[in-house]
Amino acid sequence: MIKLFPLLSVLFLIYWGCEEQDTIPTELTLWEIDYSIEDTDSLNLSFTGLTGPIPTEIGNLINLTYLDLRGNDFTGKIPPEIGNLTNLNYLDLGFNQLTDSIPPEIGNLTNLGYLDLYYNDLTGSIPPEIGDLTNLTSLVLGFNQLTDSIPPEIGNLTNLGYLDLYYNDLTGSIPPEIGDLTNLTSLVLGFNQLLGSIPPEIGNLTNLGYLDLYNNYLTGSIPPEIWDLTNLISLVLGYNQLLGSIPPEIGNLTNLEKLDLRINQLTGSIPPEIGNLTNLTLLDLSENQLTGSIPPEIGNLTNLEYLLLHSNQLTGKIPKSICDLGINWSDPWYFSTNNNQLCPPYPYCPGDYVVDPNPPNCD
């Protein structure tokens, strides 16, 4: 009988272990729906009217690769348990009412290729752990209330093609590490409180098609490296405090469709090379300190729909070639040259829509 005791003990432990294994949950109830923990690898509940906080239990769906909860009315913070979902390659929590800071546990999601937290009420800084997400191709954090500086760790995201930090309260300078993101096609940093100069390293982003730094506090001159970004389609640097002149090298950007340099402190003349930008639909150089005459080469821009040159110090006559453009001359949203020192007679096309009374120094 004594010899049987060890055998009985082993059998009891095996039985007890099986009992314990049987108690491990295999299903999870979220929003009144049961999900298999083992088999659920995709969850799309976008625009389904869900409310309240995101339940912490979502972190138990460890086989998820795709999670889309955008367009609901979720409130509260992003649960740190979301960092348990290490198989995720797609996470979209955009268009909700999420608050508090981005949890540092988000850095655990190293398989993530797409992260979208757009249009919430997130606060605090961008966690440096974001730099661990080296498989990211899209990072969308726009329309929140994020503060502090852009972490230099963002330069680790060398697979990134799209970076959107638009409309936050980010401060500090643009980190030079941004120049390491050589796969970027879109860089959107507009409507923040960024300071300092535009880093020349931005010239490394030779795949860039869209660059938006609108409405910040950027100073200094536009780095010459910008004019080498020949894939640019949209260049928006307006509403800053940029200095210096527009160089002739601007004519290199022949793919540009939108050029917005308004409300800066740019000086010098409009270079005739601007006539090379024949794909332009919008040219806004308004509210600077530009001098000299409007170059006749502007008539080459036959795709132009918006020509806004008002509130500069331009002189001379408006070139007749401007009439080659198919602009709605009567609408000041589309055409404006007022508040300069342009001399009559004006070309027939804008005619009476040129508002520049009594300019000085006209023959």
C-alpha cells in the first residue's frame, strides 16, 4: 500500500492539472457577442455605434491581426492591455472620443503596419516607444491634442510611407531624424506649434509627394534641399515666419500641383522659373514682402485655377500673358493681386477685378 502512494499522488496531480486546464476561458464576450480567443484573428466593428470605454478584456484576443474600431463613440483612455495584441498588423481607433495619453504599451505591437488614432481627444506626448514599431508604413495621429516635441525615435520608422501629425499642439523643432524616413511619400505636420528652422535633412526624402508644414512658427529660410524633391506634388509652407527669397531652383519641381507659401516674410522677386511648373493648379504667394514685377512666364501655367499674389510689394504692369490662364477672375478666392503697387492699364481678362488704386511710381 505504501508503494501505491506515489502513484496515487502523480495521478492526482495529473487530474488536478487537467481540471485547471479546463478552467482556462476559450471565449470572450465583448459588446454582447461571444468571440473565440483562439480563432478570432480579425475584428471590424467600425461605425457600429459602440459607446463607453474600450474594454480591457480586448487584450485577451491575442491572435488578433486586424482591429478596426473607428467611427464609434468610445470614450476614456486606450487600455494599456492593447499592448498584449502582439500579432496585430492593423489598428484603427480613429474618429472616436478617446482621451488621456497614448499608452507606452503600444510599443509592444512590433508587427503593426498601420496605426490610426485620428480625430480623438488624446493628450500628452507621443511616447518614444512609438519608435519600436519599425514595421509601420502608416502612422496617423492627426486631429488630437498631443503636446511636447516630436520624439527623435520617430526616425526609426524607416518603412513609413505616410506620417500625419496634423492639427495637434506639438512644440519644439522638427527632429533631424525625420530625414531617415526615406520611404515617406506624405509628411503632414501642419497646424501645430513647431519652432525653429526646417531641417535640411528633409531633403533626404526623395520619394516625398506631399509636404505640409502649414501654420506653425517655423523660421529661417527654406532649405535649398527642398528644391531637389522633384516628386513633390503639394508643397504647403504657408503661415509661418520663413525668410529669404524664392530661388530659381523652384523650377525643378515640375510635378507640383499646389504651391502655398502665403503669410511668411519672403523677399525678393518671383523667379521666372516658376513658369516651369506647368502642372500647378494653385499658386499662393500672398502676404509676403515680394518685390519686382510679375514674370510673364506665369502665363505658362495653363492648368492654374488659383492665383493669389495680394499683399506684397509687387510693381510694374501685370503681364498680358496672364490672360492665357483659365481663372475665374471675378472671384477673389481664385484671383487676387490687390495691395501691391501694380500699374495700369491692366490686361483685359482681370480688368476691373484688379484692386490697386492710385499705385505710386507709374508712368
